[in-house]
Amino acid sequence: MQEILTAVTYLVVWLICQRAIGIESGLTTLLISLAAAFSVYVLYAVMNYQMRKRKGEFRE
């Protein structure tokens, strides 16, 4: 699920940069899209960790 959400985020942000905002630089679009996808990946991982921690699946 996490990887699918990351891939969809990448594509959506790429399209937003190209169509809605009108950024013509491929490198800029690539960097913005990758940053957004990486952010979603990390946020999902943190939320998953916190949920599992609340359930008591981790010992500290």
C-alpha cells in the first residue's frame, strides 16, 4: 500500500507541475515530484510505526 501511494503521489504531483502550474523545466518537476513522493513515503512509515506502537507490537 505504501509503495502504491508513493507512486500515485509522484504521478499526480508531476502532472500538477506540468499542467496546472506550468513548470517547463524537467529537472525542477522531477525534484519536486520526488520530494513529494519521498515525503508521503516517510509520513506513512511514521504513522504506521506509531499505530503499531500503540497496539503494543513493539517493545522498548
